[in-house]
Amino acid sequence: MTIRRIAVLGAGGFLGSHLVPALLARFGATIDAVDVDFRKLDRSDPRVVATRARVEEPALVRDIVGRCDVVISLTALCNPSLYSTSPLEVIDASYTHLVPLVEACARYRVRLIHFSTAEVYGRLAVDSAGERTELMNEDTSGLLLGPVNRERWSYACAKQLLERVIWAHGTHGDLEFSIVRPFNVIGPRMDYVPGVDGEGIPRVLPSFIGALFSGSELPLVDGGTQRRAFMSTRDLSEAVCLMLERREAARCQIFNVGNPGNDVSIRELAERLAAEFRLRAPGAPEPRLRDVSARDFYGDGYDDSEQRVPDIGKAMRLLGWNPRDTLDEMIPGIMEDYLRRYSSLFLLRRVTRPEEVPVPVVRTSAG
Ligand code: UGA
């Protein structure tokens, strides 16, 4: 079946702002872009039909399922600093507000590609008996969340419950779904830079870049020994395009979408970003790292994932997907983009031709 119209809920967010152009380049479809804020999204293509609305509005859900072939749902409050400070809003955004959408897709037989999260696996990779494993697998791993008083897991728990609702509609009803579990996608337009276009603690990449630009210390929570496998927005968008194209292969499947080759410690990420920054802004203050306790940084109720490395065998096998971008390839473009948009606000002296500057020693990836 030809895809005529795709709804992207949360199109104005970080992931949506990368996914919409990728969908336009790949498909002839009209994109129903829904969000409350479109500042990050390029809407110059006439095939983008923007609607300013909230996903919990019943009329919006009715309109979207009435006119689209596929719904891609991206909306969530996906910033860990909010999980323990605004847990009710976090749970509503990831569960309560989306149940009517899932029910409508099931009732009117509209295909749903729903973005869940790698957070559902919890603290670390375990099998169904709770024994530690190396990789997180969609169909065999257990899900190890902390106790209820560790409110960090409010988001993971809400996301997991919605996955179970979607799964039930798919296996006991007629909902055609695919669930995406992204693993630490990084790139331009992520969250905000504190003090410039937002307040609070953003996710780790914009937090470190903001600290570099303002000349403050890069905060390493509990020493930065925890690890993440980072992935590019391009690899993520490619996986979603393949799910759309390979409809039968993606039907009623959960997919890890991440890059196991980019598994590094948070300290190493800080060091690599600092090295890239020095290369491009040699006149800026020397970057400094600072250890900070999780309690001091995030407050009570925070908890952390020690490491999360995806098993991507299923996405490779069923979709023919293969993540390509290494951290070394991603970091220069990301730094360039942030410098272009923010450097004048921080009065940084920029290097226009970085190839003329001696390359600093950068530690290589562990993954
Ligand atoms: C978050 C979200 O919870 C997920 O929903 C989302 O899928 C995921 O990011 C993602 O980007 O895919 P997490 O990886 O813990 O999960 O988010 P970050 O805030 O980016 O933190 C990564 C690690 O860096 C954590 O261990 C955190 O404690 C640490 N961190 C963060 C620092 O050391 N310094 C900072 O300034 C910020």
C-alpha cells in the first residue's frame, strides 16, 4: 500500500525535527506535523501540514486517525531531571495522554509506530531470571526497575505500561504496531542549553556543551563511570523509514534502535566533547570536569542506568538496518552546529577553518 499521509506527533521536538526531513526525502507522503512548539522544525516543504495541538485533545486524535495511514508518536517528557521532580506530568505524557490515541488507532485500523525508550530495561541488562547479561534484548531481557521511592523510574514504568497496552491491542485485537526503543540518540537541536533557551538540567550532551560554552565545569554525575551507547539521528531516522517500507517485517514487533559500537563512559564523552571544543574555540577557557553526586545534582529520587547496550540483531535481520555513524564521525558535526547557533551568545572566538588547528590527542572509543 502506498503511504499517502503520515502523522508525526511531537514533530517539533528533537527527534521529530530530524525524522520529518528524512520522511520527506524518502516518501511522497504528506506529513501531518503535530506539536505545541515548532521552532526546531523546518516547515518550508509544502507537504508539511503543521497543527498546533496537544496529543491529549480528543478532536486532534479523531482528525489524525481519520486522515492518516500511519501515526508516528514521539511525544514524551524524556528528560531524567523531570522524572523525580515532576513524575505526574511525566507519567501523564507517556501513558495517560496516549491511551486514547492507541485505542483510536486500534479501532480505526491505523498503523502505529510508537516511540518507547531504552529506559524500560532499567538499571542494567538482565535475563528473565535476573542474571546479568551483556546486551539488552527486546524479547528475552528482564526489565529491572528500582523501587517506587526511586522516582527516576516513573518514566520507564509509564513507557513500559503503554508498551503493554499496545502489545495487548496488537495480539488480542487488530492494532498494527511497531515499538521503537531508541538508545541515547544525540545530535543538533537536543533539549536546550541552560540559561540560553531553557532552564534546568538537560540531557548529557547539551548539558556538557552548555558547560563548555559558558566556561563552567562539566558535571560528571557519580564520577561519570556509567556508560551509554550513543547513536546518530540519521541512523535512527533510517530505522524508522525501513519500518515504514518493510511493513510485514515490522508488524507487531518491538525494535531496539541503538549503536552498540558507540558504548562509552560518560567521562569519556565529556573528554571527547572537550577535545573537540578546544579544537574549534582555542581562545575559550580550558575545559574542566567536576565530579558531583547524583543526589546533589538531581536531588532525591534519582537513580541511574549503569550501562545499556542494545542487541540490534532483530532490526538488522528483519529491517536490513545497520547503524553506521561512529562517535568520532558524529561529534564534529554536532559541535559545529551548536557553535553556529549559540556561540555568539557566549562570545566565543570561533575557528573558521578547523583543519588548520593541530589535532589534540583524543582517547579512542571503547566500543
Ligand atoms: C535519557 C532518557 O531517560 C531516555 O528516555 C532517553 O531515551 C535517553 O536519555 C536517550 O537519550 O535516549 P539517560 O541516558 O540517563 O536517559 O539521560 P542523560 O540525561 O543523557 O544522562 C546520561 C548519563 O549522563 C546519566 O548517567 C547521567 O547521570 C549523566 N549525566 C547527565 C552527567 O554525568 N552529567 C550531566 O550533566 C548530565
